[in-house]
Amino acid sequence: MHRSELIRRVDGIHWYHQMDLGQGIRTPGVNNPALTLPRLHLPELTGRSVLDIGAWDGFYSLEAERRGSARVLATDSFSWGGAGWGSKEGFNLAREALRSEVEDRTIDVMELSPQAVGTFDVVLFLGVLYHLRDPMTALERVASVTSNQLILETEVDMLLTRRPAAAVYPNRELNNDPTNWFGFNPPAVLALLKSCGFRRAEVVWSRTAMSRLAGWVKHLPRSSGRRSLTDSLQRNRLVVHAWK
């Protein structure tokens, strides 16, 4: 594709992921997944099959292919179906521009099954769990298509509670987004995974309000334009690996 044509098509899409499409062109997404990538601690993917659930623009699907996966299937429903502000146009263009062979399937998490999509060595379930109204059933569907390892990244809440617990967001309590429903704490995430068929689950990365508070206070700037404490503690994220 000629560079001018690629630029024209990129400019006509509302991107979520910032992505390098080659020829010095980078998509103007609101999220830079390259910053999240090191936190995921991806295993060796050479020769393995990968399922990316909630792929959106497809950054992680394309990254799995770049790392040598034998087969990559990108799936989405909400973003690709136009229910939110996203679309499938970004994924389609990125795949075309990078001459990718990543497969795609428009399918809801609740419709996943071995009969529908098969099973995969590695399943990516990134930034999806807290958007689901029925997260436990969704995890059962995810477990059914995972033959070996799941990598889950999610928002967490209720961090001062040691027992498995969850916050419920009936309106726009989390990031002013009406599609956010639950904020599980880390014990709850681990418990849910084990109850849904994973024999082992462990936290491989976390960033919580408590850990950020210490760093924020330590490096608190004196200028009047400093970021507010509320803003600095807004996002709590967790990455968990689980095995069948």
C-alpha cells in the first residue's frame, strides 16, 4: 500500500491502540499497548496457537504473530459490532498494512466454546473481565477454549479486603464508563479462575493505589500544577497467569 493512501485511511479511523504500521506511520490511538506489553510476561509463543479475546485494533494479536505463533485468532464483538465508539476498521487496516495472516472471528465471549472456535495453547483475555455483566460464566467459556495457559489483565478494586470480594459499578463509577461493571480484588480473581477449571493461577504483575501512593508522596512536586492525589490513584491493574 502506498504511504499516502495508508495515511489517508489511518486518518479516517477512530483508533484505540497506538500501533506501528510501518513506513513511519503510527496510529493515533488513546492507548499505548507497548507500555502494557512488558507487564504481561508473555511466554514463548513460537509454534503455539493463540486466541486474543477482545482484540479491538489487534495489537496483541499481531504481536503474537510477530513472535512466531503458529496460529492466531483475534475475536471481538462489542468493539467490532459498533456497540461502543470502536469498530473493526482499525484491525482490518492494520492486518492489511502489515500483511498479516491473523484470523478473525466476530463472536461474543459468552459464545466461545471448543465447538465454535477450537482450543488454544495460549489465550489472551486483556482488559475485558470488568466489562462483563456475568464474569463467572464468561471465565468458564474462556477456560473451555484454553488448552494450556491464560493471560488475564484486568482492573481491580476492594484492595483492603483480604477475602475474595468485588466492587459493583452500576453506573459510571469506574472511569465514567457505563460498560464497567465489576472490580474484583486479587484474591477474588484467583479464586474465580480456580473455580472455573484452572489448576493454578498466580499474579505476575500488579499496580495498585497503595503502591502508587508511596511513590506519589515520595516524589510529590511542589508546583501548583501537580497532579491531584485522586488522579494518581485512579487505576488499579492486575496481570494473572493461569494454567489448566
